[in-house]
Amino acid sequence: MPSNSAAKRATKKKREPEALSEAAETLSFEAELERMLPPDLPHRADVVAQAARHLELVVEVNRHLNLTRVTEPHEAAVKHVLDSVIPWRLFQGARHIIDAGTGPGFPGIPLALVFPGTRFTLADSTGKKARFVESVVEQLALKNVQVEPRRAEELTRAGSFDLITARAMAPLEKALDLFGPALKRGTRALFYKGPDAEREIEEAARQAKKYGVQLRVAMRYELPEGFGTRTIVEVTRAPR
């Protein structure tokens, strides 16, 4: 029977390849983010380092909790982080942002890294996802981020947010019904949508009139290497 010291050595040898693999993974994420993120991104160095750690944690937990199918370093850097921060200028000036249905923390965590002086609430009604995001926030020591294991529309009823954002959101028609009361009070929304955003805007015309809001395409961009077209739809209170 092996001695305790021999067992410890065997355990250490088993863990060393895992640690080396995780370190290489982090370096790979950092290299991809360093290559892909815009050069004028605020706090860019911190975003690269912290977002790489976030992606590493996503991959680690994804082995037993299905958070995302996108885990390869280059694709993850583009689809998770770059996509989240390209429209960063549209978020300037917001004091308190809620990320509705944050999932593994996108776009909320990358945006919180870009804007460390802005308050962020990351909401997800799936408990396991919310607990994971909370662990990420703790490990990255993000003082400007709070995680809520609740539906975002419940939180916005209090009216304490001046901006709502979401990537994996229902069609705009449904989104307006979810957040209509907050939007009617003047809360602004920025929704990440696909290439058919204009069709969604047309289909949401009745709800827009109901809640007294207007929708417009605020930004459209192509993700590199054919990863898709993104459209940012802005929702604001209509002028009276």
C-alpha cells in the first residue's frame, strides 16, 4: 500500500498537467483578446487580463454545467468579449446598468471591466448561472457588480436603473412587454440583436406605441472572420 507521501506525490503529478493546461488556456485567451480588442477600448489592459480569467472560468465550469457551446479561445474571445464591448460608446454616461438574462456574464462583466465607475446589476433567474456569475465577480474582485438570481423585469419595476441591456433576449415585441413600465418612465435600453433587427422593430410597433417608446438601430457591426452581424437596437421614451 503506498505511503501518504507517495500518494501526495501521485496526486500532485496528476494535478500538474491540469494546472499547466489551465495556465496555457488563460495565456491563449489573453493572446486572442490582446489581438482582437479595439486599441481605444478604455482600461484595455485590465479588460484583457480579467476577461481572459472570466473565459477560463467559463470553460472550467462548462465541463459540468452547460453554460455555452462556445469555448474555443479565438471564437470565445470574439463572440463573448469582443461582441460585448464593441458598442461601448453607447453605454457612456449610464450610472446603473442591468444586464437582463446575463447567462455566464455577457455582456455585463466585459462592460463592467470597461466602466469600473458604473454600477452593474447582472440578473439571471437560473440559480446555477447566477451562482456561477457571482463566483466570477468575487474572483475578479469586481466592486461595481452585483448579481441577482431573479428575473430582470421584476428588478426594473423599482425604477432604479437608467439602462437595460441584454444579448440573449426575446424578440423586441416581447422585450417591450417585459420592460415597458421601466421604459415608459424613461429608462433606456440597448439590445444586442442579429441582422434582422428591422423586422423585429416593425413587429414591435404596437407595443412601442402602447408604452410610448421609440426604437432605432443605434449601431451595426460585423464580427470578424464571418462570425455574424450584430445590430444594437436602442429603445428610448418617445418625445411628447
